[in-house]
Amino acid sequence: METIGSLIDKITIVNLKIWKLEDIKVDSQNEHEVMIATKKASLLNQQRNDLMQEIDELILCLIDGTVVIKNYKQGDMKSYGTGARQ
């Protein structure tokens, strides 16, 4: 199951790709390159919308209790700085 954090990570990566393609569209003098960047940006926008929809659905499931996220306390797993040997 995806977490909200992993979905946000994916959106961040998609946004970086879109921004790169937008730079190509603005800076390129090559029409073919601009056309390819436009098509890729369109697909990535669809992917970003799908990811945002997944986040919305996950939040709704968390609110109504159909999904429960496991919460691990990372401090309990700490093995450094405690004098414990591995």
C-alpha cells in the first residue's frame, strides 16, 4: 500500500520532470523537440493528477477508518549512542 509520503515523493519527481520539459519548450528553437516535450509534459500532467487523486482517496479512507497506517516509533529501534553493541 502506498503512503501519503510516497505519493508526495512521486508527485515531486513528476513536477521536476514537468519543469524540465517546460524549460525545453521555452528555450528550444527546434519545433520537433518542443512537440516531444509538450507530449511528455501532457502525459506527466495526467500522471500528477492521478497521484493527487490517489492522495485524496487515501485521505478519505483514513478519515472513514477503512485504511489504517502503521506507525513505527523509530526511536525504539535506535542502536547507536545507547552503549548497545551490535
